[in-house]
Amino acid sequence: MGKTKNERGKSKSDEKQSSTEQGSDKIHLELESVKAMLARALADYDNLSKRVEREKSEIQKIISLRLIVKLLTVLDGLESAQMHLKDAGLAISIIEFKKVLSEEGLTEIKPNVGDIFNENLMEAIEVVSGASDNSIAEVVLIGWKFSDGTVVRHAKVKVTRTSS
């Protein structure tokens, strides 16, 4: 004889519903897994985008820095010529040149004779005897830095050292 519902424990409709619920749970778990993978992929993409922008900005800064260093050499030549020629037109060009550099965020590192030597901003190219240690005896070439403090070119100076 056939078993009754109570004897078997579950009817066919109960088994079907249980099977459907298990399938639904499985689909729900897979959906959650796909959602998590998508969220990770989107976060990775966002991080990659930010890194690419940061690297692009750094490359632009390096390129700008290389160009500025080359332009400073040109400015040095113009200033040297101006010292000998004393030409009004050349003087105006130098002023304009420095104005453009200033607009790009550059400022001069222009130490004075007698100032204390600062290794972060200056390069000692010669040591001369003097009354006190580590003071500037002569400024050979002014330096340049960005407004954020990044030194483009150290000022080249002669530094005093007391004779012992």
C-alpha cells in the first residue's frame, strides 16, 4: 500500500517547494558573489584611474621641470649679456622672462653676502677664508624653487671658513 503524507514526511509538492527554495538560495548566493566581484572590480578601476592621474601629473611636472632648467640656462645667458651690454631692451626681456617664471610658481633663491649657508637651498662651490664659519662670501649664481618648496636649481655660493 502507498504511504500517506505523514508516513513519508513530505509530499511531492513540499519536495518541489524545498527544491525551488534551495535553487533560489543558490541563485541568491551567486548573485551576491557577482555583486561583490563587481564592487571589487569597480574599486580596482577607481584606484587605477586615480593612480594614472597621479602618474600623469608627476610626468607633467618632470617635463615642466626639465624645460624650466633649460630655460634658466637661457636666462643666465641673457643676464650675463646684460651685465656687459647694459641694453634697455634686453633688460625688459629679462624682467618679462622672470615674470613668466613667477607666474608658473617659481621664485628666486637669492641669498645675500653674510647670510648663513643653507644646504637645502644652496650649493657651496668654493670655500674661502673668512671671519666666520658657514657664511656666504659671494653669490655666484641665484637659484630657483617652486612655491611648494621644491628646489629647481640650488643657488651657487662661495662659503667662508675660519682659518685655524
